[in-house]
Amino acid sequence: MTPPSGVVLLTDRLVARGGLDRVMAGAVAGGVRWVVLREKDLPRAERAALAVDLRAILADVGGTLVVAGPDPLGGDAVHLPAAGPYPPPTHSLVGRSCHNETELNRLTTEHYATVSPVHPTKTKPGYGPPLTADGLRKLIRISPVPVLALGGVETPEQVTACVQAGAAGVAVLGALMRAKDPSQTAASLTRAFKEAVTPTLAKPGAESVRSPRRGLRPTVPTQGSSLTARSGHGRPQPPTATREKR
């Protein structure tokens, strides 16, 4: 399974404006194809049911759900905390949260890592200090795996800076969960990412700008129910998106 790239959505139903289903539908309509399910406070049965619902939404556009924690909840993609477990489980896709060189050096069979916090974040205030683009660049250079920039990434300009620092993508929570129009926000951030990784020529004959590693989106089998029981809304139907060429 190819590691995440582009704009990756991290869920938080407690701050999702208008409900998690609304944010999910908007984010998918705006181009998001990777989602990390958090919601660790939920009982396993409820969290597993929510995973089924989110996979069904993502399946419509060939997206992928990654589950935070070692339990994939019926899937095969997980994102682990820096604290463990070690060694990582043998799933098709395993990511790890990292914050410094020591944690990156501890990686073994993981397929990607998040590096944070790049900027001050409302989700985890006081967690830091922020790396800034320069600190992010330094950690990406020593990382043995592709890196997603995480923490306070809210604007297209910040997305561009992260990609220019070498990030394979950006992981976003607050900017999308709290967005008045998740579709518009996701489209804006996704557009910034695509423009940043697209090679450009300053003038005829000039060398193109090197783009970071990017991954294709794997297809997720359709599963279904609705988000009604967990968010109070029926399952939204995001507009049909065109799949990327494999």
C-alpha cells in the first residue's frame, strides 16, 4: 500500500463544525483522499462502526482510511504514536508520529511518519516548540520514510512551504474540522499542494523544480452504513470524483 500524500484529514468529531459526516463529505468533495480516524475516546464497537462508515464514503472516490492506534478496526492501515508499540505491527500500511531526530531514528518497518508541530496548533496548544519550515526540512532530510507535515497547517501558503521543505503531504485537523465550508477549504489546500509539487520552468531551458515523493491512492472496497448513530446525521453523498490514473 502506498504511503499517504497530499492533504490528509485527521478527524475530531468533538470540534467538527456541523458534524463529522458534513466535514467528511466536504473534504472528499474538495479533493481529500486520505483520512486518519482518531476518536480514541469511543468504545471499540462504536469506533469500528464509524470506521465502516468513513471507509464507505472514501470508497466512492478511491480513498483510504487509516486508523490511529495499533488496532486497524477491520482494515489494514494504522497510525501509531511515538510511544509505541515497538516493533510496529505488520499491517499493509503503518505510520508513526514523530517529533524529533531520536524518534525518526527509531523507525524500522514503518511506511511513513508525521512530523510535528510545524506551527503552533489550537488542537494541542503549548505542544512544541514549533519546528517552522526550517526545522521541518532538517528532520525530513534525515527521515528514512516519507513525511507528512502536521500541526497548525491551515493556509495554502503553509502547505506550499511544507512541500518546498520536502514533505510528501500535510496532515490537517482544525482547518478542516472547524471550516465553515469544508469543501472550499479542502479544495484550496489541495490545489496548493498540487501546484507545489508540479514541476515548473522559470524560463525555456531551465531545470524543473524537483517535486517530493508522491503516492497513488489505493482503492478501498465499498462498505456501508451511515453516520447517523455517531454524528446525528444521515450519510452524505459526496459528488463523484474522478479517480487518478494508476
